[in-house]
Amino acid sequence: MKTILGGIAAAAILSSCSVTFPMAVSNATIGDSQGKSETGVLFGVFYLNGDYGIKEAAKQGGITGGVATVDERTQSYVIFSKKTLIVTGE
């Protein structure tokens, strides 16, 4: 019985839910460039990447013009979540 309950607990801890939703749209040209900024979040409060944001995502994607769209993907675990900002532009 302990093995079964332990297996269920491990599956619950390792399982995740992922959702992506749009955050912002501008009148800038979408273009072919795409950049991402990632961070981990503990307890929904503590962000582990101090540079997380649109600026870092644009820099990672080589976007020097305007940012056209911003999407955010969140993968949630029990006490930890991973957030990714995805930006497009030129």
C-alpha cells in the first residue's frame, strides 16, 4: 500500500499543466525573429531570473525594431512553475 501511495504522490508532484496566452500586441511588423525569456517561480512569488522580461526576450531573439506580439507560457507544478515570455518582431 505504501508503494502505491508513494507512486501516486510522485506522479502528482511530477505532473504539470501548461497554458499559453497572449499578453500584448502592437502595430509593429511581426517579422521572422522570435525571442524567449525564461524563469522559474517558487510558491508563485519568487522569480529566479532577475532579467526575465520582454527586454531579455527581444535581446535573445535579436529583435532590434519593435516588438509585435508578446505571449506567456506557464507550466505549473506543485510548488514550482516555469514561465516563458515569447516575443516576435524584426
